[in-house]
Amino acid sequence: MSKLSHIGHALYQGDVSIDFVNRKWLWYSLSGVIVLLAVFGLAHNGLNRGIEFTGGVEYQVSMPAGQATNANVVKIRDAVAGSGVRAAEAPIVNVSGKNIRAQIKPVNNDAANRIARDIQKSVGVSTRDISQDAIGATWGAQVAERALLGLIVFLVLVVLFIWAYFREWKASVAAIVALAHDLVITVGIYALSGFEVTPATVTGVLTILGFSLYDTVVVFDKVRENTKDLARTRQTYSEAANLAVNQTLVRSINTSLVALLPVGALLYVGTVSLGSGDLKDLSLALFVGMAAGAYSSIFIATPLLVQLKEREPGVKAGDARALKNRKRKEVDRFADVPAFAEDMPVYDEPGAAQEHADDDRVTSDAGARPQQRPARYTAGERPAGKPVSPSASAKRSQPSRKPRSQRGKK
């Protein structure tokens, strides 16, 4: 744990830096591959829309305590598929709490009653233990329409909020691109996995938008803080933004892990243990969306913001000035020598640390004042060394500089 805190402190101080911004094309390529796979799955497989969107008949079979098992699910599935009704050849059967739920495509009343009798015989329950509901596609269409309207309103509000908060439309563009990235990946995962799309899925998709936006705004706020007084430093805009990503990296990872662990547990329970449709659909949307949101806020949103900002004339001039000052520093080694201040400790001066140590060595017992160090040699003496020999040119007359009016005259 101490190592993690040490790494986080080093990232925040800039002692350790991961280059996220300058490797933007690598992150763009990885995201492009993932998005292409998601679009391929959506175009090839399509979405497995639930009964709420397509309409059909749903059977709720109330089982005795401990009888809602996978074995009875298989019996009901075989009974419904073997009923001879074409619309029931591929039923969706799963455990829903203490009940077993079976869903088929729309059928007439006679076919629905015949399937109910087959279910009753397959698991040995009474007529009172089976309930059937005919669901039309109108309600699902209304849910989809309201969800699309809510998505549009949300995106408009996001653009206005980020534009007003950061006073920068480029931040809004980067945030919207990151949100679209998360949406496409989440929908593509549903298409590739074949999970059923239900109203719970719509709820999960709308929820992940807020999570992705929250993480992006935190990183952007740190970028604005680091680039506020950029003219006083030797950093370029991309370097200051990259430092902001490193400073928020540990926080983003910790927040994402804390959010993904319980959602992953719900996904496991809903898929493996219970087989509940609503819980499974909601948890899958949340899990994929949160993971994609954490990725996009670090690898997509911030590099895209830097790429847009670097096109501004003011940012270009500031980057050129920072690079020029940096080159000047490399030429003049003493350009960064600190100016003397009255409150500067004595041992910060060159050689003072050694003198301070010598004073400690010649100090007498505890509480005594330091003794004066003896001089290396007395007055009039010269240090040991080779004597200076007389020069032959010392006896010759030395030339003197004449006025300009007399130069060249003999």
C-alpha cells in the first residue's frame, strides 16, 4: 500500500510521468479497433430486443420453495419449444426470484393456452401457479422514444454546461466525443454478447453517461488549473495537460475500481447464479459503460482537447516561447541559479555545509562555544609550492598605446 501511495505522490509531483498526450495516435488506434468491432457486431448481429420492445406473451410459473432451479428451466424450455407453435420455437426462459419466467413471440389465445398447459404438465404445477400476460410493442416503442429524447436533452445540457464552466467549446467537443465512444462500445458489446435489451438496459446506458462525464470533468478541471499560468513556466500546453492526467490517474483508477467491483458482483450473480434478466441487463450496461468511461476520460478526451487547443495562435506562441526558454536554459547552465534571499539558510550557500560540519567537529563538550579554527599559515608565509622564476621580458621596455592622431608616425 505504501508503494502505491509513493507512486501516486510521484505522479502528482511530476517525478514519474506517463506520456498519454503525445501517444494519442496509439490510443486513437486502439479505440478505433474496439469501435469497429462494436459497429460490426451491431450491423451483423443486431440487438436482441426484449419482449417489451417486440411484444409477445410472458408466463410466470410460481414454483415451490427450492424448485426454481436450472433443471426445471430446461424442462419448461423443452415443453414450450415442443408445443408445435411456430412463434414458441425459441423461447426465453430464466429464473426470476422464486419464479420461472418464459417469454415467446405474439400468439393467439388458443396457442397461448395450449403452451400454458404444456408448462403445467412439464413441472407438475397447478393452473393457479401459472400466469400469462400479453405484452404489446407499443409500450416498448414509447420507452425507446423517451430514452432517445432523454439522451438528446442530456447531450445538449452537457455541451452547455461544459462550455459555461470551462469557457471553452473545445472542451465540450472532446467530452461529447468521449461520451459517443462509450455509448458505441456499450451498445456493441450488447450486440456481440446477445444479451437481451430491456428497459433496464436503457436505464443503465443513461446512467453511464453521467459517470463518464464526471470523470472527464475532473480531468479537464485539473488541466485548466495547470494551464492557467502557463506563461510563467517552461511547460508547453501538452506537457501541462499530460501532468494533469498523471495527477488524476490514481484517483481515476481508484474511483473506477470501487465502482466496478460491486457492479461486477451484480453481473456475476445476475448471469450465473440467478439468471435474472433485469439485473443482468442493468449490470452489464453499467460495467461496460463505466470501464469505457474511465478509459475515454484519460486516453481520448484529454488528448483530443490538447489536439484542438494546439491549433490556437496563442497556444502556439506560448509553446514556442517555452521551447525557446528551455533551449536557452540548456545553453546557459547558470540560468537557474537561485537569487540570494535574506532568509536563506547559511548551509545552502556553496561550501557552507562543509564549514558547518567542520564547526561541529571543533566544538568542545556539550554547551561550550565553538573554538576558533587555526589558520593554515601565518602572515608573510606562502603556501608550499614551486617558487616563481624571474621572466626575461621583465627587463625589456613594454610598448605603450599612443593616441589615434599619432599612430603610424615615427
